Amino acid sequence: MKLLLLPLICLPVLLSAQYEMDRTDYAASITAKELKENLYVYASDYFQGRETGTVGQKRAVDFLTNFYATAGIEKAAGTQDYTQPMTLTIKGQQIETENVAAIITGSTYPEEYIVISSHLDHIGVKDGQINNGADDDGSGTVALLEIAEAFKMAADAGQGPKRSLIFLHVTGEEKGLLGSKYYAENPLYPLAQTMTNLNVDMIGRIDPKREDKDPNYIYLIGADRLSQELHDISEAANSKYTQFKLDYTFNDEQDPNRFYYRSDHYNFAKNNIPVIFYFSGTHEDYHKPGDTPDKIRYDLLEKRAQLIFYTAWELANRKEKIRLNTP
């Protein structure tokens, strides 16, 4: 009798364990170890600095498409095996290049979209030296991969997002936000049904110019410009889960750095799509060969990626779409 009863005793325990899985379990799958492993590959000399249109950038595209295919995450509609081909004019030359896009389709509102983006390119080889771009924007790139994998884990467990999540890796950022401009003009999914863009560009280091030396921070730019509700959701997610110091220094409309206009979220904001730009600041290795993976703070990269995951989870699963500010 004991042998017969054992499965009946264990079954409620197993069901309870499965039921108790929540977003924190999936966020915990975003780890410093995996981020480091991916970034040491992505920011290696093999990719030759990932300059748009070069062999190194094509290798980066292959790395990303192989990652999504292996993870079982769907290619975005309208892509050629995850790639969105384009011809860009750069310094008078026609350059054949591509964005990369994958999707986890929403279970309840599949035709409402949240785009999580980073740029896959960097500045390449200059004066005979490879600029590997570990922070810019290898950090954002590997964060997207880990976030996508976490959402896929949730989807496989029957807890997928209610809205569709697009993981968009754009090229040509260093040439003038060209890949995101192309996407905005040739969207794979309607911009009118795109609820928000979370853009991740340089989140792996510490800004040496900060007077506050506490590393537990991240700069947020743009969240309240088109939707105060987006800002409030972001604040609530951080307060509940990650407890960063959210620094809005560069969100000031008088900021002389004008970072709001200098990364790929801006091509979404121009189309009245609310955005958050996640950023940890520039440093002495910005656009230099010294931007290498050994200088990344992987503990902070993990936690910053988890904040983006928690914010995306709330946006993807809330009952109502976020509201735009009234004019």
C-alpha cells in the first residue's frame, strides 16, 4: 500500500512547485555567468569590431541567429531566417547589411507588440586596432539574449507573455541610427500596434564621472516623455525587484549630451512610441580598443538585465495598454 500511495502523496507537491514558479524564477535565469560567456565570444577579435557591412558584422549576425534558433525562439515575420536585409548608404557607398529579429508571440494580445532592442554593430578596426565594443553594445546585445531566453522559459512553462515580444538587434547604429531608422520605415510589425520600445545600449560598466560612487545605479532616459504611466511602471518594477538608484540626469531636456537623440529608441519615439533607454554611462574606453569584456561588471550587468526583464514582464502582461501623455 505504501508504494501505491507514494505517487498520490508526491503529486500535490509537484503541482504546487510548478504553480509557484513566477517571474522571479525566470529572472533568476539571467546570470552573470551566462552573460560573461556570451560576451567573451561576442566581443572577441573574431568579430573584428562588428562594423556594419563587414565580415565581422556578418559573423555577429550568424552568432545571434544561431542563438535564437538553438533556443527555439521564433524568427520574426518577414525576416529571412531572423534577418531583415537592407541596403544602407554609408559615406556614399551602398552597403548590404541586416537587422536581426526574433519574436515570442503573445497568448492574449498577439497583435500588440513590445520591442526590446540593442545595436549589434560597433566601429570595427581603426588604425590597425580592433575595437571590440564589449560595453558598446555587446553588453546590451547579450542582455537581450538572456532576457529572451528567460521569457522563452516562461512560455514553455505555460506562462508566456500576453503581448508579443520582439527582440530586435539593429545594425548601423554607429553610422547614425540607420538600422533602427530602416526598421521604423519598414516595420516587421505595425508601429501603430507597437506599445513601447525598451532600448539597451551600454549597461555593463560604471560611469567614472559620477559623484555618487555607489555602483547600484542605472541611467534611464525617455520614460516619461511620451507616457508618464511607462515611467511609473518602470519605477514600480525597480522598487519591487531590483532596488537600483534610477538616475534621470540624462533625461533632462537641457542635457548637453543629448543622449535621448543618440541611440536607437529615438526612431521609435519619433513615431510616438513610448521608450525607455537603459544606459550606464560613457567611460575612458568609449569607442576605443580598451572596451573589452574583462572590464565589464557582470554582477551589475546581470541585475540591470533583470530590471529590463521585470519591466517588460509587467508591460507584456498587464490588462491595459499604457496610456500616452495628453498634449
